[in-house]
Amino acid sequence: MISYRKWLAASSLILLFAVAAGFIIPLNVSIEDIAPLGEFLEDFESLSPAAVFFIILFNNIIAIVFSFIMSPLFGIVPLLALGLNGFVIGVVSAMVIEQESLGFLLTGLLPHGIFEIPALIIGLSAAIYLGTTLALSIFKRELRAMLLPTLISSLKYLALSIALLIPAAFIETFVTPGLLSLF
């Protein structure tokens, strides 16, 4: 059975490769193509900063908890979540660099990303670890004894992931906009 640490390393690599794929694969997407998102963001800007903070925080928590709950499906949902999140980061990064600058991208991504990306990797690795243990225990009786310890361990990593999302949402709401206004 693969340990949590190995899933953590594998998840990091999956995310990294997905970011690279999103950055490299040419998509004919521009800011104009995602105009409905821009309209949504304008509505988002009319909210109080506290409301924005809680929306960002709860959206991220729901995404990780959903993947965790769906992990018994052989860990497929958390794997897809890692790949999709990485790919979107890559695509958006390529667009921002092309239309703004590398400095703008780093300013917008790094301050909250130093918390959010590890939270994503830690939480989804725990989900994959739990999901694969559950799936394999169906076929290997000796793994059934590992189910409760794996669940407890995975829940601890999920809690750590959620804890990291709090400063990420705070920085994304209250710090990043000020930094981006410097551009």
C-alpha cells in the first residue's frame, strides 16, 4: 500500500504537471472569452470584504471536503480535482503573463498561493490516501485493519488543509487586491 507521504509527493507532481500542461497547451481562450466570469467578478466586488473572505473560504473548503467525501471512488475525484486545478492555474497563468506580466501573475498568485496550494495538495493527498486504502481493502483483507487509522490520519490532514485555507482566503481578500493595484 502506498503511504500518505508518497501520495503527497505524487499529488505534488500531478499538480505540477497539470500546471505545466495548462501553461503549455495552446488554448484559444482570452479574457473576452471568459467575459461572463468578469461580470460575476464585478458583482463580487460589490460585496463587503468580509463577505468575499467567507465566500472564498467556504468555496475552497467545500471543494476539498467534497473531494474527500468522494474519495472512496478509488481516489478518482481528488485526482481529477488536482489535475483540473493545476490545469486552470496553468491556463490562467499563461493568459495573465501574456496580457499583463510575470510580476503581475506572481503578485496575484504567490501571497495566498503559499497557503492555498499546500492546502490543496495536503487535503487532496489525504483524500487519495483514504480512497485507495478503502478501495484496496475490498480486495485485501489485511488492509481492513488499516481503515480506521487511515481515516483518522486523513481527517487530521484534512483539518490541516482547512486551517491553511483560512490565511489563504484572508490574504486573497485583503492583501492581494492592494498589491495588484500597484500595477
